[in-house]
Amino acid sequence: MAQQPSEFKPSISNHDRLSDQGHLVYPVFSRRSGGLSLGINLNTDRGCNFDCVYCQVDRSAPPPPLKPSIEQIEAELRGWLDKLAQEEGNDHALRDISLAGDGEPTSVKILSEVFRLLLDLKREYQLDETKLVLFTNGSGIDRKDLASLWPELYAANFEVWFKLDYWDQDSLVRINRTRLNFERLTEKLIEFGQTYPVILQSCFFRWQQEAFDCAKYQPYVQLVQSLLEQGTKIEKIQAYTLARKPTEDEAEPWSNAEMDQLASLLRSTLKQPVELFYETGTEE
Ligand code: SF4
């Protein structure tokens, strides 16, 4: 059974299956946010316009017959927030509420309504310290119905964690297996990032037993440098490798030592802070 607010025991949750059981909101201890998060899965159909080789969403089984609605999201969020408010004083401070489900949230029509709901609940429950986080591949970051919401969201402790694992059209196709255009995606990142700060989330991993070679990631560094030169406000880079088994067997984590080498490359050439997430933990 999925956890209910009434039987809350924080743990590393397997949120992939909660939507199978009719839930849209799931609790998780996130290594990247460093504490308790509530995640919202808007992509119960597991739809994504990327098909990353390292994706952990199992699309082999049919998705649950569950369509996200604003009413259900509100009811589930209130259940968790009421429970957490009752337990105030314990170690379960809510670090963030994140939109990070089984696909791309910016492709979901009700996203703007969800943002409005989150802003309202944040005020009502006085969650000043709780971040709102959007995980995105950036494909819909230019949606017109979202544009007017960004200032209010950013004033309410909001972060956009922007996926960037690629550095040209070829790597985008190879790693993220999408038909989307590299130039257009990076244009969207630049256009958004010139006004609003973003956190880059970049997954680095071994593919088909290739040998580790730091030089291979030089074009990634050059792309980030070019984004910065064009005025993209990159707050920090989160470089991570695989922590859980992806659906493709040929994708494997780099070792801690290999990730250290990669971090040295990034830190020696980029001024932005680089947070490193190993296979099994975090380097602060
Ligand atoms: S963007 Fe995220 S959900 Fe979509 S395929 Fe990639 S890892 Fe999976």
C-alpha cells in the first residue's frame, strides 16, 4: 500500500508506483534537496518528449488509469501538509514541493493551475522556507500561460532545475533520444535564463561499457560557458550519476573517482558552484 498521511513514516519512497495506486502526491527524502520533499506526479501517463537512456520510469507496463486533476492534487497535498503541521517540531521540516513525476511537467495542460494552487497553499500553510521546484527538460518553459506566473513563483522561493545532459544535436539524440531540436532547446534555456536563474541538472554515466574519458565532456563545458556568455543566469550545476537502476541495462554509474575527475574539470573551467552526487551519496 502507498503511504497515507495518517501513517506517515519518512523513508526513501519508491514514488514510481504510487500513481499505480491512485496517488499523485508522494513523500520522499531527496538527496538533492537534502531533506523531506513532497513530489507531485503530473505525468501519470508516463508521457515524455525525451526518452533518456538513463530514465528510471518503467514504460513497459501500461500506465495507471489516473488523470491528474487539480482537485485531487489539492486534497492530497492538504492531507500531507495537515499531517506535517501537526508534527511541527519534529525533524520532518518540508524542504520542498517538487513537480517531478514520470514525464515532462511542462507538457501538462494544468501546470499553470497547479502553480497557482502551490502559491495559495504556501501562503495558507505559511511555508516560507519551503521551496517550490520544477524539474524540466525545458521543452515547455516558453509556454505563454506560464509567463505571467514566473515573477510570483520566484518571489515565493521557486527554483527551476533544468536538465542539460547534452552539448549538441548528436548527443541530445544519443542521450535523451528526442526529436526536439538542440538549437531551439538551448534558445529556450537562454531566453528563460536571461531573466530567471536556473539550476542545471546534468546526468553523467557510462554507456555500453565505454571507458571513462574526461575530455569527452569538454564540449559540455563549452556549452555551459557559451550559455553564461549569453547571459544565462546559472546558479549552480548539479552533476550526478545514476543512483538507481535505469531501464536500459547498458547505462551504468560512473565511479566516485570518475565523478571526482569530472567535477575537477567543471570546477577548473566554470565559476559556478558544482554540486556532485555520487552513485551512493553526496559531496557537499
Ligand atoms: S526527461 Fe525525465 S522523465 Fe523524460 S525520459 Fe528523461 S529522465 Fe525520463
